[in-house]
Amino acid sequence: MAVSFAMWVIPGQSEELRGFAERSTVGAGGAFVLAGWYALCLVVIWACIKLGTKVRTIGRFAAFDHSPSLERSFFWFISIVASVGMVYCLVHIALNVSIIDAIQNQTFNNLAHALPEGTGISTLRYATALAAPVGVYLWQRKNAPLPVVLWNVLLLLANVALASRLSLILALLVYVFLFVRTNRGFRLKWWVAVIAFFALFGGLTAFNYARNAGYYERHGVENAMEMNAYQLAAYLGTPIQVSLGVADQISTGKLAVAGDPFLSLQAIAPTFVDFEKVNLGTGTKDERYGSVSVADNLTTNSAFADTYVRYGWWGATYTLLVLALAAFGFGVFARYRSVVSIFAAVLLYGFAEYWRIFLFNQGILVFLLLVTAAGLIVSLAVKAALDRWPQYRVRPFTLKRRETRGTRARTVQSAGGDSRPPSLRRADTINPSDSADASERS
């Protein structure tokens, strides 16, 4: 919210470039409503996280903390899921749109529009946001092959370029969370943070240019970095514009949505469930936030405002209960120091996005939680099967440096042993009969 406010107060307003044509008014009453709501959310989240940390760890999941083979099996499962999803999407797009023309004309949005709609195989592509960071994390621990890790990174970049730039943010958050959880005493150096910031800005600039260059050029913006600056200004500044505007209208009574104890449950219903939702608020898109100015093409403007204008305080209360449940789950899974903590990282991403969108009923977040659970279950099943039938066990991947013959010989000799193969050692062993025969011949 602080970053959103900082971007919002930058002078200038344009519906095409900034996301709003008229800045919302800020009154004491509106500021009190908005600050009070988010303060309540923070208190509930903090209390439920503390409660979750009191839960005992699950034995089977705790085994991942000390088992590289389990983490490796999880990585392979996630990699397969991500590969199937992205390859399917790329083939589907290639059959309907010219990818070369989209690259040449900087119209990557055409590729995004060609993606299959609805829940299906294409949904699996979101697993790239887990496969890439998990791969890098395990490779650093010498527990994953570099070619497969690079493959997953390429799949992530392809997914980001097509339609899901937020997958890059999520992937970075998952990696940082895993790294910090498994490296006690880690301290981030300021120069690393600066490099990471500029690298992220550069990556987002490239992806934004590939997808939206034509749009910004039609509005007089030619520089790629300037395009990305406007994109970030609209993306970050609009949520506080809408939140303040709606909160101010609530405080003055200009915007009042009664809601309904039963119908307002739609506020937390999964978005991928196919049923017609009843809008209990103002109804039309032009009046969705009352008198607040916001561009029609912006849809993730404020989780608080979007919930209230549709379902009133009943809907807001239900979302608060979901936040409490998610915080409890975060407290439970944040204690693990392995890929099991991905549960907590995904939930943390949901909290981080709450200032603009309620993600906990969105398909992407639900899918990432489900695919993480599936990966853990499959990993445990594979381990149990190999323990029962060890003859099918393959030599695990390792990044340890191969020892040379001379190094191995010196190592064995220093331990008082023989470095030669067993067959040669057996050949040199002289039994009493062989010794007697040799003396007779002499």
C-alpha cells in the first residue's frame, strides 16, 4: 500500500497512461475507513500466523527437511507438469497465430489472446512459477541437473512473455523464501538488492515492450523504459486511487451496499467454478466504484473496494475469514525448511497481492497449492515404492566432482588400504600351496 500511495501521488493524470483521469479526493473519514480495515486485516493475519506456528509438524513432511531424494522427486514432478502445460500452450498458439509476426511487430498480446480459455491442460503452465525457483534452489544445493534447471527457467520466461508477468514476481518470491528458510543467519547485502532491483526492472521493461509497445506508441510514448514506467505507475497507483475513492464514499454515505449473509458468500467462491454470480452492488461497469475515475481495462484495482461494491460488509467479512485461514496455514508450513515450505511461499504471495486483488479464490493460487500437494504426495509414494522394491532404484544425480584415479589411489592408501580393484587384489594373494610349489621349482 505504501508503494501504491507513493506512485499515486506522482503528479499527472491520464486514463490511457496513468489509469485514471481524475484523482480521488482524500478525506479524514475515508482515510480512517481504509486504514481501519487494513489494520484489522494485519491483526487477524498476525494472530492466526502465531496460532499456526503452535501446530506440530507432520512427520512425513518433516522428512523432506533431511531427504535430498524427496526434494529431487518433487522437482522432477513439478518440471514434468510445467513442461506439459507450456509445450501444449506453445503448440496451440503456433497452430492459430504467427509467433514470428508477433515478435517482429511487438504484439505479444495476440499470442496471449490465442491461449486456450478455461481450466484445462493450459493451466499446467502456471507450474513454471514453482519449477524454475525450485530448480535453482536445488541446483545450488547440488541436488538438480543444470540442463533441467535451465529448461525450467526458459519455460518460465516464455510463460511471462506470453501472458503472466506476475509469474516472474511469484517465482522470485518462492526462491527467496526457500533460500532464506534453509539458510539461517542470511543477511541481504545492499548491492545485491540494488542489482536485483535493476535486473527485475529491466526484465519487466523487455516483457512490457514486447506486449504493449504498439499501445504506448499510439499514445506518443516511444522509449521502452518510459513505457514500463507508465505501466508500473498505472499498475501500482490505481489500487490506492480506487481504495481511497471508495472508502471516502463509504464514510460519507454516498456508496452503501447492504450485502446479504448468503449471497455475499460469492465473494470467496472459486473463480473457476462455472456459475452466474449475482452483483449486489451498483451493477454496471461504469458505476462499479461510484464516482471514482478508473480506466475500464484495469480490473485488479483493489481487493477491498472490489469486494465491498459487489457484496458489502458481509463479503468483506468473508474475505477476512479466508485471510485468517490462509494465515494459519502459513504459520503451519513456514516452519519447514524444504520444498514443503512452498505452501507458505504461495500463501505469502496471496497476502502480498491483497492490496489490489483477492487471490485466495483465484484459479492460479488454488492450482499452485494443489500441484504442490500433489508433488509432495507423489514424492512420498515414489520413495515408499523404491524402499519396497530397491532393485528399481537408479543412481541419484549428483554434482560432486569426479575423483581422478590418482586422487582415489592416494585416498585409499592414506587410509591403509589397497586402491586396486578386488580382482587384482585377489590375484596377488598367495596361499600356502602356491608358495610351496614355487620353492620346489626353484
